[in-house]
Amino acid sequence: MERSDGRRGRPGDRRRIREAALSTPARTKRLLICTCFRAVSDARVSLGKLGEDLAVAELERRGYAILDRRYRKRGGEIDIIARDGETTVFVEVKARDGCAFGDGSEAVRSGKQRRMTGVALDYASRHKLLDTPCRFDVVAIHFDTSGPVIEVYQNAFDAVL
């Protein structure tokens, strides 16, 4: 049965199936897992937003003019778009609360670089910046006991727009 919103089945089917699944003895375990996952997700989002705010402050201190933040398109997201002199800078921010997963600058691998390049091309074409020089920077923030340590890697990787 096709519904007006494009999904199949009757409107209450999903709710009934979910309730039946949660009424099993494992319901408590599932609820605990969901609660823990939500808490971890909220902490990661807060850490990311704090990292972006610190990165913006550091970039402005260095003379960058912030043009846009959290520019999202279907292919991905660019955390900060700035101008450094005549150069348009696309910035990826990586904030780490420990060293379990390595340094933040190591996390921008080829897949992420490819997605950033695609989104940067979209931004540049929409804002008529295809004739201006551009570069990709990475801001790595490590939260230490003495406070955040911020490193800016200019021209972190090469891409052709």
C-alpha cells in the first residue's frame, strides 16, 4: 500500500513493529545502548562546535576574514571558508579530546580530501570565485590538561578546482 508521503505500508506499522521489538527481554539493553550512544554523540557534537569556535578565533587572530561556516552540500561539508589576502581558504577542523585516535591532522585522508574538493568547487562556482587562488588548510585542536593546543596547517593538501 503506497502512502501519500511515498512510504509503503499503513501509517502505524513502523510504530507497532518497533514496540514489538522493544518489548522483548533485551529492551533494557537496547535502551541503555541508545542512551549511551546519544550521550557520546552529544559530547562529540559539542566538542566539534567548540573546536570550530576556537579555530575561527585563531584564524581571525592570524588575519583571515571568515566568509562562511559549516557550508554543506550533498557531497559533504566544509567547516570554515575564509579569505587570506586574495586567497580563498577552505578549512577542515579536527578537534581531539585525547590521543587514542591520533592527531587531528592525520584524519584528513584522501576520501575526505576528495569530498572537500567537490564541496569547495560547488562553493567557488556559486560565489564566482573560480578565477581566484584557493587552498585547503587543516586546523588541528588537541585538548590538553593545560588547555587547547591549536595548530594550523596551511596548504595541507593539493587539489585542482
